[in-house]
Amino acid sequence: MPPSKGVAEPYRPSARVLRRVSVLGVAMLVIFAVLLLRLWALQVLSGTKYVNQAAANSFRTVRVQAPRGQILDRNGVPLVTNAPATSILLWPADLPKVYTTRYAELRALARLTSVPLYEIAAGIKARRAANDLVTPVTVREAAGEPMIAYLYENASQFPGVTTWRTFIRHYPYHSLAAQVLGYVGEISQTQLNGLSKQGYQPGDEIGQSGVESSYDSYLRGVAGSARMHIDAFGRPRSGLTTTAIAKPGNDLRLTIDLKLQQAAEKALQYGIHLAQANGKWAARGGAIVALDPNDGSILAMASAPTYDPSVYAGHVTLGELGRAGLTPKTAPAKNIPSLNRAVSGLYPPGSTFKPVTALAAMQEHLLSPYAYLPCTGTYSSPQDRSHRTFHNWDPNVNQAMDLPTALAYSCDTYFYRVGNEFYNLPADHGQPLQKLADAFGFGQSTGVDVGPEATGLVPTIRWRQQHFTDAVDKLWKPGDSIELAVGQGDLLVTPLQMARLYAALANGGKLVTPHVLDDVESPNGARVPVAAIPAPRQVGIDPAALQAVQKGLWDATHLPFGTSYAVFGKFPVSIAGKTGTAQKVVSLPGYLGLQNQAWWCGYGPYNSPKLVVCALIENGGYGGDVAAPAAAKVFAAYFHVAFHILGPIHSD
Amino acid sequence: MLEYAGSQHAGRRTDREEGLAIVGVLRSLDWVLLAGIAGLVAVGLWAVSGVTRFAVVGNPSYYLDRQMVYVAVGGAALVVGTFIDPDIYRRYWKPIFGATVLLIAFVFVVGHAARGSTRWISLGFFTFQPSEFGKLAFVLALAGFLADRPRDVGALGTTLRVLGLGAIPVLLVFAQPDLGTALVYLAALVAMLFVGGAPWRQLVALGSIALLLAVGVLWAGPAVGVNFLKGYQQSRLTCFVHPSYCSSADTRYNLEQSIVAVGAGQVKGRGVNNATQTRLQFLPEHGTDFVFASYSEQRGFIGASLLLALYLLVLWRALRIVSIARDFYSAIVAGGIVVALLFQIFVNVGMTMGIAPITGIPLPFVSVGGSSMIANLAAMGVLLAIYARGRAARRRR
């Protein structure tokens, strides 16, 4: 190998090259100084900040919903319990960053869970809008086993999706007392705005109606929290570590009696079927209230039609809600099953209101209980310039009656005359009938703890002036007083308000506050203090006057001409009560016209009342025909007796 | 500039050269540099053992085992390189250059693509990355071109020609696309011109052209609708200036996760088990491109500054070799290798901390990967050979 030129010439670097080597050396030092300073700044100066960021990266805090309290009947039988379920959660922060893969994942998830993609997207959008990417979106509550199994097996295809053990509401008696119990659903934005101060958070479940709503603060308990480790793909890498234990909610004990509630719902169906058998095609709903006249505790509250609240438990779909008549679109066809007719159905009370008229008339000395007034086939007021003729339900009667007889027979013309007397009262007497109606709680909320409650309407001279624009309509006319006297015209009441009236008639004139809550019990059985129910308050009725009315109600069920004698005449327990048949303009799909609302309200035993029952069959015809037998069924269940109806029913 | 030693010693020195091959090399070895390299390799293996512990389920040492094999092969390359007279590379620079260009070009024919780039040739048991070995070969070959014209170095013609020659492999690597490695080649080329003695005005002109090119490619080009770079390259290069400018969410994500990982390491590090950024895979590519961030998370400021100190030691000893080199060729080779190494370290480490553009350059001696480890150890062998021969030549004088 010949020596090469390079080797042959010994090389010594020039000063210039040496200078350049030192320049490189300095550059090297500067570069390392920069790297080291940056390293110092990141690790030593701001290290804590990045440790927190790393932790936020890899920890997910889950809100552990507390098991909701149970709802029990007065004997401790559970009416609403919890069932374990698995829900599918989605963590928006852990979704793929690339739009196409994210979209593909969400579409696969939508198909798997059969939840519409737009629903999932809306959930994510809501979190984005709230700038909250660490609260998971519940894709589906109560997912089926195959869905969960598929998710486990294909976890890598679903970054950001986890499953979660939860509880869903379980209704062992299905539709029983559905409107009273209410249902639970995810908190809405409007609810959240009003309740966020009380610890409610997005994604929380909250009672949406019934006692679930009115006692939500007792039922919900206190949510806990748990932490889990997840990796960059949102897959859980550790079990859950509880950081705060969830406090289970308290149990509610209601005054509702399961057996009586079942009887009331059956009785309501029975009444509706009776009406339909009588050709009352529009009879498709109604309500029965049964309460204790001494303290106002409600033992049964039935409303028809009804629904099974299970449709709101777990995965809620619009389709299922629609089939149950629970969406605004489908509700009219199903006759609005979510409406609790006992507290928010408004009807004219008809003859069941006559005791109020009688009491007010006696208070004003317009009437002496045992003086006789004519009961005729028709009546027209001498003061009425329109000369309108008001008809008795029985056109062939012509007889003088005292008050108990007029009540028992439910003579309309008798009360028309009394109504006209009210019209003729001098202005300085005010409006005593309306005043007494107010005192019995009409036109206002009863204070019951199951909402939402309708207040109804007691028409007054002032109301007429404010409510109408036409000069003639603005005037209070004799007809208004006459119709009010028999519970017709503009008067509107709820079945609960009527039950409250009959409780006062039964208990000697005390107005009770109807309620369904008995007490609240903590999970370990201790009593939880709740606001006391207001004590019954005296309305201020003359006992003699009340006695005359009570006698009329007893006669109505026990004398052969009484309107519900056929039902209660031979009833083993002494029941007093009044029928009512009220005309109401009814608007149904494809129909607008007058329909008779069938009522019966009463109490028993007559001498020591324990139960008030008020039954209403919507568009059911005569009260004596359908409402009285339905109410009798409830009494029969309560007193554990059997009864039979005597021949054709004497109607009102 | 160069001293003429006379030809009468030529015959004798051949014998000495033979002797130098074994004993002489050992006698004049740069033991400090060797210790620094050994330390780097050891820290690198330590880093890999922690960083990749959870990468393969059920086999915590999967990558470590492989990396140790690469170290063994690389160590052999280092030993062989130490005993080969660098002058041989100078004599055969043309075949070396040709083979390098061919191999890099071959990638386009049988290449193995990963992450959108074709850089690898699969050999079955090993995926071979020619551009990694190409770094060393590029330096050896272009230094040969310059050493053949020792008196013309600095002439504009020589500079332009060496640039033209170097442009062939650089453009090939750029087209793979592997922007980072192409920039390493360019840095090495500029360093060789610098050490070779090219006048400042040429270097300044080169710098200006590079600046103009950068502005043109990154800003002016896209502004008028001509894109020289792939979208992700563009965004990676500009991203580090200010993260909110990042056009691609992925790039920003990588950078953010990397900075969080480095910072979370704090002084003492979080340990292998608690380093969540790495363990839970928030940090992408934590065995390769982002290995420094992962290592910093696990070992903290203490571990990271130890690694930087070892780099500084090796670079300092390597830079010294430029002035100890026996001949012009060796000096240029040493300069090229040192700057290429420095450039890779700065860009890789700086990238993980958000002070350098994000490019796919492996961290020398640490990143998981055979080609890089073997090529870097071989380059160290060349440096050791240059040092040994420079020392021996000095002793003779």
C-alpha cells in the first residue's frame, strides 16, 4: 500500500482552525447551558404544576351517586326501590382527537347502544359548552349484558368509553300510584340553574314529579366520589378508589296504604267501566281520593288513566314515552296519563258542593234548616232580566222540603232559590257563599305535598269584572249566584279539594292539610325531622247548621229517596255522602261539548268518621250511577266488608 | 499551513503503522472519551430499561434485551473502527459515497414505511435504517472530497462543489421524508467546511441562504400556495415557537405531553412505576423520539443532568480530537462527527422541552433502535482511531 499524501504530510492545525475549534466549544457550552436552564425551569421551578397536570391527565374523578331512598307505604311495604344496573359512560376528553376516528367511534357506539348519534353528540356538546370535559356523558343507563360484554371485548375500539355500576328505580307494583310517586330523571338545565346552590350537579338524577320531586332532598342522599387511573386512550388502568363515600338517601314512609291504593285504582276502573257500560263513551278517566278526615293523611290517591313509571327508569326513549302517552304529542290521544287528576284535574263539583251553599245560607240566616222551601221542576229568578229557566234534575217533582231532605234528594230548585237569595243580599253583606268556599279551601292550594296542584276557581263579582271584557259578561247576574249554589257555572275544584271539604263536614268543621308523607327514616332506621303538617284549623261553622248538613248527607245514603241509597242503603257500615253530576264543556280530540262529570263524596262511619272518599268519573254521567259504586268499593276495602247494590240507581 | 515531513521515513513508518494497529492504538487511546461513551451507553440502557418497562405486556425487558444486542454489535463496530486507519476512508471516499447514496435510494425500492415515512429496509430480524449509517458515511466521504483538495478548501468552487455533492444524499433523505436527518447531514457538512477553513463570508452567505430557504419554505411558499414540506413537518417546525400556533392538534398534543412529562419529573424523578405520562402512554414515542422526556419524568433533574453532563464530556473530548488529528482529513471528519452529534442532541432534547422544532431524530446512545446505536458507536470508533493516530504521530515527532 503506497503511503498516501495525507499521511505523508504531517498535519498541524493552523491557528485559524484552533480558533474555530474554540468557537465550536463555546457554542457547545452555550447550547448545553440553554438545555440545562430549560430543564431547571421545567423540573425544578415549575415541577409541581406539571405533576398536577400529569395527575389531571391520568386521574378521572367519578361522582358516585348515592343510592336513592326507598318509598314505603304506611305499613312499610316498599313501593319504589332500587335495582342494580350498568350504565355506559363517555369521557369527552378521552375521545380520539382526529375527527374521522372520533366520528367512527361515536357512530359505532350509537349503533351498539341503540342510542341516536345526535343524542350522544348533544351530550358531548353540552359538556363542551359548559367547558367541562371531565364529567362523563351518560350514553345509556341500564345497558344490557350483551352491550357490556361487547364493550369489554372491544375496549380498544372505544377509547373514552367506560361502564359504571348504578342503581335505577324499580317499581314492584308497576303503575300503582304512578302520579303520586312520580319519577326520576336527569336534572335539566333550568332545574340546575335554580338548584345548583343546593349541591345539584350536571348529570344528577332528580325527582321530576310526585313525591320523588317534593321530597327529593330527603331521597337523594349525598353523592360520593371515586378516582380511577386511566391511560392515554381513556381505558381504566386501576380499580376505583373511593375518595368520599356516598351517603344513601333517606326512606320516605307515605300515608298511602298499599291495599287501599290498589282498591281505589280498581274501584276507579270499575266506575269507568260502569260509565262505559251506560254508553258514556267519553268516560276514560277519573280520580279517587281517600283520606283520614281527622288529620288529612291520604290513604289512597288514584288517577286514571295512568302509566308505568318504569319507562323513566334506565334508558329512556322517546318511542317508549310516546307509546305510554307521556310526550306532549301523544298525551291527548292517551288522555294525558301523567296528569294527577286528584290534585290537578279541574271540574265543576255540581251537587257535591251543595253543603257549602247550605252552610253559607244558614250562616247568613237566608235559610232555616228545618223550614220548608218548595222543590219544583223548574225555577226562574224574578230578578233575572233574561228570564232564564233553570231545571231540576227530576222535572216531575213538586214538594216542599227541609234542608236535609233537599240535600238527600239533591233538589236543585231548592238550592236555586237559595242561590237567588244570595244574589239579593245587600252589597254590605259581601259574598258570603264565596267567602265560605274560600274558608273551605276552594280556589287555593290545599298544601298537599304532591304537586303540581291546581288551585281551581271560585267565581266572584270582582273576578267577573277582571276576567271579561264584554260589558254584559262583566256583570254578576242572578244566574251566576244560582249556578254557584249548585256547584255549576264557573266554579272549578279538584277532587282533593272536595275530599278536604267532606273531611271538614265529617270532623266537625276542621280544615285539614291533606298530605301523603308519614315520616322520613334514615337508612339506619332513625327518624329524620321534617316540617310538621299544619294542624287542622276550625272553619267556624255553627254546629247546629253542620248537624243539619250531616243529616242530609246521611239521609242521602239511607232514605229510599236519597241519591245514593241504592249503593249505600244496605252498606254494612254507616256511610254518609252526596252525589254530584256536573256539566262541563269538554274538549276531546275531535269532540267539543257538554259532558256530565260524575261525583260522589262522603265519609264513614257516620258517628266516628275514619275515612273520606271522593270519587270522580270524567264524563261518566250521573254521580249516583258510577261514582257512588266506585266510592263504595273503596269503603268496602277499608272496612273489609262486602256490599251489594239495590236495584236501579236513583240518579242525580 | 501544512508541514512537509519528508519521504525518507515512509518505509519505516509503514512498519510502525502495523505495530500501531494493536499495541500503539491501545497505548494512545483516549480513555476519557471511551469512559464517557461507556457511561453514556450505560445510562442509555438504564433509561431504556425504565422507559420501555411497560411497553410489552408480560415482557418488561423486551426492548432492553434487544438494545443490549445492539450495544454489543455497536461495541464491536467501535473496536473495529478504532483499529482501522481513517486514511483508508479517505482513499475510498468515492465508493463509500456511492454505496451510501445507493443504499439510501434503495429504501425507495424496498423500503419499509412507518409513521408516514419510508426510512427502513427490513432484513427480517432487524429493520435497517441506511440514513443513520449514512450520517457517518456522509462525513467520511465528503471529508475525503475536501481532503483531496487541501489547498483549495475555502475556494468558492470547492465549497459549491461539495455542497452540490452533499445535496444528493440530503435531498434523498429529505424525500423519504426525514427532515430531521437531512438537517443533521447539512449541519455536518457546514461543520466540515467550518473546520476545513472555509472563509467566514462563505459561511455567512450559506447561513443567509439557509435562512432565506427557511423563510421561503415555511412562510413565503405556503403564502403563495407552494408547499415544500408536508403539513405535519410544517406544523412541527413552527409549533415550538408558540404552541397555540400549532395547526395540527396531534403535534400540539405531543409537545404538551412531552413538556408535562419533563416537568413532572421534578428533581428526583417519579420512578418507573409512578411516571404516569410514560406508563399510561400519554407521551407518544417515548422509547424513541421522546425518550428524553420519558427518561426525565422517571429520573428527574438529577438523572437528566447526569445524561447531559455525559454528553458534554463526550462532545468535549471529541472536539479536542479535531486539534489532535494527525491529518487534515481526520480533523474534518472529527469536526463533522462532533457537530452532527451536537446537533442531534440539541434538537432532540430541545424538542422535548419545547425549545427546538419537533423532528424525528433519535437521541444518540439512548433512543431504542439498532441502526442509530450501532452507527453512533461506529462513529465513536472512528473518533478513537483518529485520536490514537494523532497521538502516535505526535509522539513520533
